Amino acid sequence: MASGHTPALTCELLAAELKNRQIDYSQLRFFGLDEWAGLAPEAKGSCARDFMERLIMPLGLQPEQYFLFNALAANLEEECRLMDRRIEAHGGLDIVLAGIGMNGHVGFNEPGTPFTHLCHVAQLEAVTTAVGVKYFDAGTAVPQQGITIGPAHLLSAGTFIIMANGEEKADVVRQAVTGAVDPAFPATMVQLHKNGFMLIDEAAGALLEEGNVMRG
Ligand code: F6R
């Protein structure tokens, strides 16, 4: 799952449903999609802090149930290989719940990332760091690199969902759904997936044709 603003309500509802309906989630394994390079897990703006506050702590997940990137690792490439092995050891990802960035990124898979990439360290585009200011305290420098689960893992997942809400996402949603599949606009990869969906609200879907939309 991604962090960021998009999945906040999803996490709240998911945690409430699992608890209220007394669903046994002891077999749940959670993988954090990405992290800002060099950020401590407890730092404001870190993805880890989002995951902890929204799902891991509310659900009381045990350390063996969740896997987050250590963005403080001395060697981030090794950290990527470690995450690759963890994902593979679990037979791949079952469900991906990702978001979409203003440049079409998914996770920190920025434009141009080959769809064959596994976990990797990404140089972030200016638009990503500019938009990223919203997660941090005023005056905090936004990291220029990220560490992310790559497209190859997302495309091998059982179900691949990209969520988006709000009118500011309408144009990137339109491009993801109707654009040519191309790493230049990473979210178009969802079109390649046999169980690929975009889960959007009315505002984010404002630029789609009715034929592209299933309401529910
Ligand atoms: C964050 C992540 C990013 C965000 C995207 C949208 O973990 O993976 O790709 O999903 O930047 O961010 P929001 O949801 O804040 O608009």
C-alpha cells in the first residue's frame, strides 16, 4: 500500500471493518510501497509514520506482519534486494493499493522507470519534491531520492489498484486510463494488468468518458 493523502480514508475504513466484523487478519502481511531516502521512520513526512499510525498500530500488527523500507540503510541498493527477497518469499504481492502522482508516478516509480524494474532507488522529479512539501513541516528539505517497490512487483500482483481522488487528479487519471501504455507515464502500467483497476471519486473521474467508468 502507498502512503500519502489518497489512502487515508481507505485505511481508516479498512481498520474499522477488520475490527468490527472480527475478521481474522493474523495471516495479513503488509508491505509499504515506498519511502523517502534518508528519512527516519518516526520523522514527520515519512511513509513509515503514515503506515504505523494508520494501519500497523490500529490493527496491532506484529513486526513479522509488516515490511517497510529502511531508508536509513547504509546501502539502499542492498535494502532493495532485501525487499525483493521478502516479496518473493511471500509468493509476490496479492493486492496493491497505490496512488498516483501529478507526473503519473506510482510509488516512487518516476517517469521513465522501465516496467521490468524490481525494488529500486529513484531520483525524484522536481514535481514530486514540490508536491511532497505538503507532507513535511514548513522549512524541512524534501528528500531528492526515494526507495520504492518497482513496476515488476506491481504488475505481478494478484490485483493492482490505483486510487485517486479530487479534481486535481482528473487529468492524470485520464492519462492513466486512456493514454498509450508507456513508462513515460508510469500509471499507464495499470492497463497491462489483467486485474488492474483505478478506484476514483467523481472529481478525479471528471475527464473520463462514461464508457471508461463503472460506478459502484
Ligand atoms: C506514497 C506514494 C506516492 C503517492 C502519490 C500520490 O507512498 O507511493 O506515489 O501515492 O504521490 O500522493 P497523494 O495521495 O498524497 O496525492
